[in-house]
Amino acid sequence: MRLSPVASPSSRLRVGATLFVACLISLVSIGCTPSETLPPMAPVKGKATLDGAPLTAGHVVLHPEKVDPSAKVPPSAGTIDSSGNFEIFTGGKPGAPLGKYKVIVTPSMVPAQGGTPAAAKIDQKYMVPNQTPLSIDVVDSPKEGQYDLKLGK
């Protein structure tokens, strides 16, 4: 009689993270068809830090402060790399529609290459749109560092 091996916690974490990322990509692409036109957009790039040190993994999602229910704009989101840098994409295109946003930062189940898991580091308030103190105004000509995100514990 041969018993099947039990998956290690790290392999279960990798499988869970892979499923999470696949779901996130699916959600971002839902409703995006080639015939859709996006509103005017601008590039959104920045650096996410926690108490002055770069976050080495995670996701940044922009939630519009004013939502137009008739507009069919896909979510604006990006991934934090191992240096803390991120870039926002909307409907598979770089940038976000012009306007004011609340910003949420969520940990990644799997760190970016060369990074470490940030799950225990990020305070819950940064993960909920109506609680996050982070906000940005996406404009045509942002100042240097305008989209940098400074999180605290």
C-alpha cells in the first residue's frame, strides 16, 4: 500500500498564491473588450514603503472616490516589485483614468523575485478602501514622487 505525500505548507502557499493571482488577473480583465474606450488616462508609477523601507511584495489597487455607475471602467491595479516600485494598469493598459482615488495596498502571498512576504507587515487599515489613509490624484503631469505610498505600522 502506497500513501500519497502530504503537501508541505510552502507548496500549499504557492498553489494558493497562484490561484489568487489568477483570480486577480481574471477580475481585472472582466468586462474588458477591444471595443471599449477608456477615459483619459495618465501614467501612475511610484514606490511603496513601510516605515521608510521598501515593501518587497504586494498589490496596489485604486478605488475612485466618485464612481460613475454608467461608466464601465475596469479596475486600476498594479504589483509591487522587490524594490518597492509599482506601476498601475487599467484594462491591460498602463496608467489610470484621471481623478481622485483611495489607495489600498494588500500583501502578496508570494513575494516578488528577491523579495520577502509582507503579509504580517501591512496594517489592516491599508487594505480597506473606506479605512485607508492613502489617496492620490491622478493628473496629466504629476510631480516627481507624487504617487509614492508611505505606509506606517
